[in-house]
Amino acid sequence: MTFIDVMGLGQTALELGLTSSLTVLALFLSYTMLNVCDLSTDGCFTLGACVGAACAISGHPYLAIVMAMVSGVCSGFITAFLQTKMGINSLLAGIIVNTGLYSINIAVMGNTSLLNMNTTPTVYTKMKEILAGTPLAGQFRVIVSLIAVAAVIVFLCLFLKTRLGLAIRATGNNPDMVRSSSINPVFTTIIGLCISGSITALSGCLTAQAQKSVNIDIGSGMVTIALASLLIGNAFLGRRKIPLRAVGAVLGAFIFRLVYTVALRFDMPAFMLKLVSAIIVVIAIAGPYLKTRFPELKRRMTARKDGRGRNA
Amino acid sequence: MLELFHVSKTFNAGTADARLALNDISLHVHPGDFISIIGANGAGKSTLFNAVCGSFLTDEGRIILDGQDITLLPEYKRAKNIGRLFQDPMKGSAPGMSIEENLALAAGKGGWLSSVSKRDREEFRDRLALLDMGLENRTGQAVGMLSGGQRQALTLLMATFNPPKLLLLDEHTAALDPATSEKVLALTESIVNDNRLTCLMVTHNMQMALDMGNRIIMMNNGSIIFDAAGEEKRHLTVEDLMEQFKIAAGKSLDNDRMLL
């Protein structure tokens, strides 16, 4: 593999990693901070992609971003409403919303499961025009995504420091304490999921526009992929302060895509992506757990061995 | 200050497990009262606190706090006027957040989007210094790293940061070692006295119940069976309390934890 090849791989990983890292940041808020595993992520990602595409195709490339995010807020609100006000288990609430969104997404795309944006002006084509003739011309995708990622990180860092942000973190940490600070945890959960939904939808919108097409499956498995990235990032920067942890989430997304891109080079078929991400999530979550269990298992094993020796 | 009128609560009503946890309780707490509540396990002491805090709605009766009817108010809204400490020191603070962040939530200053200012930070430090545990120099540290005693002291500070109308202490020193327990109790007394708080304290330690406060209440099977205040309370001894229990409950008190 030549240096150019390696650079090319890095470039692909960077492009894919940056747009999907927005979903990782959304999970950073909902999963790490609020301690809610939001399974509506897949549908919400697709919703953002569909709304953004429909809006861009009708000639509003900037409004597309806004509308995608608004749609994400709605999706997050419904998920949060179901789990806080309707007594539906939070995992189930996510699955229900995810299922419902499938129909909505097809409806948004106008009764089709595929939209093409080959000739559609988007934020990416706008950036391409702006950068035309400069040395950065080839990097327009990375730059747009980078701006979005940077904006979301800055927003999250500032937001999590506010009283509302602290209350959201405390809701995931100790809801009793939130209540005794005379803050309603229902309110903080709803706000948290609305924000994470809007970021997820933004991620879907940008992903679709970068690849110039949307299909109904664009978000399938996103929650596992993002979770894998989040946990990889956590392994590096998990114990640091919030800004570094947010950067860690993005780094995780990049590393995940890099590993995946390299694996593709070694003739791993593309359909393996989801299995790989599933396995990474299992390792990342089960690993630390098994590590704490290891001394116990070891003791049992030796005891069993000794016992057998005695019997013999 | 706090008034309960005929408050009752039955858990699992209508089932074979139905249990009358609060039986027609009426109680009038005067401003500035410090009331010790004693009683065997399952007497309804914590349930009484839960009813006042709004962890559940009572089946019957009314609860009035400082003239406001709070009977149907949700828990988080009551928390504005009621501070509470639990036996478990882990319950009152968020372990994954720093001391400063916990205090910021407890202080609840400013709007939703305001963040901790330099002045807030100084105030937090000053207040922490009063605990005399060196926490004022560790404000960035995660609360989960603190010892049980430090955490309970911090929770006490958080619960009283904005002096509440009512402070409920639910065996808040029972899980601490004797020396730390002593220290947290001393802190409690000084904070309660400095802010002239109205306070209810559940304890299993009869001597402590007699030493602290101006009024003592004994509960059994969801009812208040003995209530003494002022001069009468001052002359009580542990033996008197045992005798009272025997008279009111019709059996002798055999809970080891209450003999302390």
C-alpha cells in the first residue's frame, strides 16, 4: 500500500466519519449524558435525510438543514413523550417511533423509497462553488461536515454547562437528586431527547446530501454504528472533561470508519459493516464487565480443578 | 408551618398485600420546631416523610405547608420548600458530576441557560469551607470520589443551600461511622440553628432523639402514639420512652436498634 493509498483511505474515513460523528454526538447526549438508549436513532437519521432531501430538491438548500433539524426535534419529542408521559419503557418507545417513522419517511419522500440529488443544489455544492479554484477545492465535503461537527461540539460544550445542561446530566446520573433540586426530570428528558434528535437528523441530512441520494435504508443500523463509535471514543477520552469527551466521540467515529475502510481494502465485503459494528458494541460493553468478573471466574476455575484433583 | 390533617395511605389497596402505612395522621408542626421521630421498623416514619415530600399522593387528608395546600403538588415542586436527607449518602447527589456542578443545581440560580459565574463559585467555596472537610479545594472533583460522610455533608449543604421551609432528616447519620456521624450531626445542628429551620428528624437512636430538638414523636403501625414537647420532653429518659411505647402499643419494645 502506497502513501497515496493510505491518504486516500484516511480521506474516505474522514468524510464518512465526520457526517456520522454527528449521530455519535447525539448519542453522547442521549446515551452518555441522559442515560437513555434511544432506539429511534435509525428512523430519526433517515427522517432527517428524507426531509433534508425533499427540501433541497424543492430548491431550498439551507432551509433543508433547518427543516431536517426541526423534524428531528419532533421525532425526539415523541420518543420522550412516550417514555415519560405514557408509561412506555424507553427502549420500546424508541422502537415504536422507529417503526412509525418508516411510513412517515416514505411519505416525506413522496411515496417512493429513493430520492436522487445528483443535480440538486445542496450545502455541499454551494461549498464546492465557493472553494472552486482554491487549493481546498477537493475537500469541500470534509469542510462542510467539519463546520457542522465543530458547531455541534461547541454547542454541546456550552449547553452542558448551563443549568439546563447540568440538569440533563444529573437526570442521567441520579434522577432523585434532580427532583430534590425542584427540577422536573420529565422536562429534562424531553429537552435532552429533542436536542439529540435534532443532531441525529442533521447527521442524516448531511450524509444524504454528501452522497447525493437518500434511500429508505440509509439509517438502518445507525444506532449500533454510532454506539460502537461512541464506545471506541470513550475508551480513549472517556474519563476526561466534557469537551474532550465530545472530541473523543468524533475521534471514535473516525477510528471506526478507518478500521472499516481498511477492512474493505482487504476484500471484506461491504455488507459486513453492520456485523462488525455489532461485534464492536458487544466487545466494548461486555469487555469491561467481563474484566471485573474475571478474578471470580478464575477462582471458580482453580477451585474446580482442585476439587477434581481431590476426588481422583 | 407544616400541618397534616387526617392523612392516610394504604399500599397495595384492594389486594391481599394491602397495608395501612399511615393511619389517620394529624400533626401540627410549629415554625422553628425540631422534632425527633422514633419508632420501630415499619412504623411509618419514612412513609410519613414520603407523604410530605410527595413521593406518592396520600389516599385521604390534607397537607399544608406554610399556608399552601401541597396535598396534590408533584414531588419536584414541593422540593423547592422541602429539603430532605436520606440514610443512604449516595441518594442526594449526582456521583458523575463535580462538587461544583452538584452545588450549582442545588443553588438553582438564574435562568435555564445561565451557567456558574465567578461569584457563584466563590459562594460555593465559602459554603463548603463551613463543612471543614477540605472540600472547598476540590470543587472540580467528581462527587462519586467522596467518602460517605463527605457526601452526606455535601448533601446537607445542598439541601439547605436555599434555606427550605422544612428540612426532613431520614436517619441521615445511620450509615456513617460514629466519628463522622457526630460531625454530620454537629453540622446539622449548626445549619438548622443558623437558618432557624423547621426540622423533622427520624432516628433509631433514642438518646439522640432526646438530646436534640424541642419535641419528640413516637410512631407505631402508621399512627402517632406519643407526642411530647418543651418542658415535658426535656425531662424524658430512654426508660420513659420505653414505658410510653408499652402503654400505647400494648407490647414491649424489643427492637435492638431502638435500645441504643
